[in-house]
Amino acid sequence: MISKKYKTSAGNWKQEIGWAEIDKWKYEEGLSYKAIRDRCIELCGSAPSKGALSPRYNEVTRQKIVERTRVYRAENVN
């Protein structure tokens, strides 16, 4: 099976690790983008760019903030 590759500024990231594993590192272990990239390089020799990681996790963070704001406004209606 041919692994899927993503274009990055440092070449191609071989998706041998997969997003599920990276999500686990981000949410369960609380790793930063740099730590995630370092671990990917250590395990498979390549890593996703920050440009690939940032939109993925910023969308999740934005949704959490929107929901938290919605709850706060609902509780503090005059």
C-alpha cells in the first residue's frame, strides 16, 4: 500500500503515523506543534508542517471558544 503524502516546506510528510495518533498527542498529552513535529520526525523521518497542523487544531479550539461564549451569554442574560 502506498502511503499518502502531504506537501510541506521541508519536503513530503509520509502519513505513516496518521492524524488519529497526532490528535492523541495533541489532546491527551498536550504536546505543542513543535513537540508533535519532533516526535513525527523521530518516528518516521518526516513531519507535517505547522501550516498543516495549525488549521486542524485552530478550528477545534475556535469551536470550543464559541460554545463556551454561548453558554456564558445564556447564563448572564439581563
